[in-house]
Amino acid sequence: EIVLTQSPTTMAASPGEKVTLTCRASSSVSYMYWYQQKSGTSPKLWIYDTSKLASGVPNRFSGSGSGTSYSLTISSMETEDTATYYCQQGRSYPWTFGGGTKLELK
Amino acid sequence: EVQLVESGGGLVQPGRSLKLSCAASGFTFSNYYMAWVRQAPKKGLEWVATISTSGSRTYYPDSVKGRFTISRDNAKSSLYLQMNSLKSEDTATYYCAREAEGIGYFDYWGQGVMVTVSS
């Protein structure tokens, strides 16, 4: 099983601040997927194939990485970006998710 | 517009069974792998099951293998999850999700249905 470790677990950012969330895999994966989940709602696909933005995702978001290290970056934090972000691998069964990073507004 | 609507959740005693349903619309259901993903209260996401387009192949993590069965009815555009021998640790919100091209990520999610396993 591929274990995904996200860091930090929680963080707070000020409006306009650059934010980077990290996801590390216990084994190499070809792609990483990211989901955004706001409180009380279902997750939404946010980034797929490591760096492609899902439909409707603002271009202040970006994804990068390879092998065992991946990241999601927000170039300039906005209020609406407060949420929990999960990474997920589809390299091999069982599909696994990271524990999530809760992003709050400072 | 893609829509996934789950139903069938509720309170069930440990050891009993429950069957969840997911009604899909807005896309050609038979062309997509489908999945169930769950989230325990205030916890992270856990993949529960995946089924191929025809239903001939199914995949489960060890935590539910042998107790849960995923199935589908392409004629009705419906997905199911039969959950047997339920345990307290199965308490969670269960989401129906479309798997993108069987690649292993989930491009659309339902609103979720709560399952509580308690005596």
C-alpha cells in the first residue's frame, strides 16, 4: 500500500500570501491528484495528473512534483481558499489519500 | 450536468447489513468506472470500492474486503454498496464517485450519505 503523508497538517495564511502544501508518497507514483473539501460539503477534484487544474479552479493554483514528492501551491491566498486539501494516488490499489491539510485564513 | 445522488444510509446495529444506492445522471453511466469513498466523522477520506464499466471487476481495500460488495445496474444508471457485518468503525459519510477513465481518481462526487453503526 502506498502511504501518502501531507504536511503541514494545518496552516494559516494571510490574504495575498503564497501557500505551498506538500504530499509525500512512500513509493514512487506517476501522478498526484488533489481535492478541495470545504466544511460540510463533498470533496471536489482540484488538480489532476499532478499539474492540470480541474474545471473552474482559479489559476492562482498550481501543482507540481514527481516520484515521491508533490506539492500544491497557491500564488496568492484568498478567503475562498480556506478548506482542507487532500492528495490521492491512483498508481496502484488500494487507492489511498493523504491525511489532509487544513488551510485557514490568518 | 453530472449528478450523483446517494441514498439508503441510516442507523444500523453492529453485525447487521445495509445497502446504499447511488443514482447517476448527466453522463453515460456505462462508460465509467464507479467508486465509493467514505469519511469517518472529522477524519480523512478512505477509498472503499471500485467497479469496472461492465461490473466484471471489483476492487476493495483490506478493511472492507469480504464484507462489502459493490455492484451496478447500467440499465438503471445506478451504483450500489452492500455492506454486511457492519462494525462501529464503518461509521462514516459514504460518497459515490465517478472514476475518471478508470485511471484512479474521482472527478465527480455525490453529496454523501451518513451511515452510523451503533447499538
